[in-house]
Amino acid sequence: MPTAALAQSPPAGAQPAAAPASESISVSVKRHALAGQRLKLGGKVGSGAKGRTVLIQKKKGDGWKTVARTRTRATGVYSAYWRLAGTGRQRLRAFVRGGDLPVAQRIVRGGVTGYRLAGASWVRTGLLRRASRLRWHPRRRDARRANKTLPCGSKVTLRYKGRSVTVPVIDREGPTSGDVDFDLTAATKQKLGFGSTGTVWSTK
């Protein structure tokens, strides 16, 4: 009669493999992008374990919403893709599930900021009083809005060729040209390294 196969037992005195007492995870992602862009996130689980589930999550209210998921490959590396929806700063984290193993998370420092394309121009005017009752001055970092959708005092982040600046909107009237969304002071222009007219990235 054929002999039944026996399960191999560990050698006498051998200890079963133990799960790591702690875990870590790294994450990297492009932190500035246009809304609708597909972003790649990548990193590594510290233990190097293969097949662990990694969740990419976005902050929503008091909790986190999963927007992508993947599994670690050999040596614990992983990659995932997420399409950036909307403008403004969004908080993200990479979270490795536990089960019988330790959990770990890593929040993307500073979050990911989404932008839209906006026309901008440099205003050469001097000291003027505008609708917001704030003074428009070329040496101050301000912006004027081309329409009335943003109330005076609203903060908007503008980005141009790798440079960013956050400025208040001090006038709801703004430019008269139909393809210009923002008028910039000389200080804002200088901070961005902007020319006379062109396209910037805007969070609003």
C-alpha cells in the first residue's frame, strides 16, 4: 500500500517564524498636480514582506476613505495609482493592513495640492483702493480676481514653474480681459518668477 505523505515537522528545538513586533511603511508622490491627473504613489513596507495589502487613503471628515489599493511585491515595494479630483490641498496616507501582522501608516507630509489652469497678468498700477477696502500695493503679495465668485480676503495658492505663493484676493472686479483670471502685484509676480501675462496654476 502506498504510504500516506506526512506533514513535515520543524526540527526539535526550532522556533516558529514570528511576525515582526512593529512595521513601517514609506510613501512618495508628486505633491503638486492639475486636477484630473493620474498620480503614481510608491514606497516600501519595512519588513520586506511580499503580498501585504497597502491602502492609499484620503482624509474625509474624521476618517479616511480608500482611493486605491495594491499589494507589496518582493522586498516589500509597492506602487499604486490615484486620480486627483478637485482643487486644493488633500491629505493622503499609505496604510498597510494588519491581520495577524502589525499595521503601519505614513501620512504624506503637506498633502497633495490640486490646481486648475488660470490666466494671469501683471498689473503696473500703484496704490489703489478697491472693493474690499484693502489697499492694492505693488510691493505686497496680492491678487485681484476677474469675477465675483471669490469673496475679498479669500486665500488662493498660485503656482508657476515650480514656485508657489499663497495670496489673498483683494478685489472682486479684477481684470477686464476675458482670458485673465487674476491680476498680480509686482511682489506676487516676482515671487513666482512670472512674466507680464501667461498661465498659472490656481487652487481656486
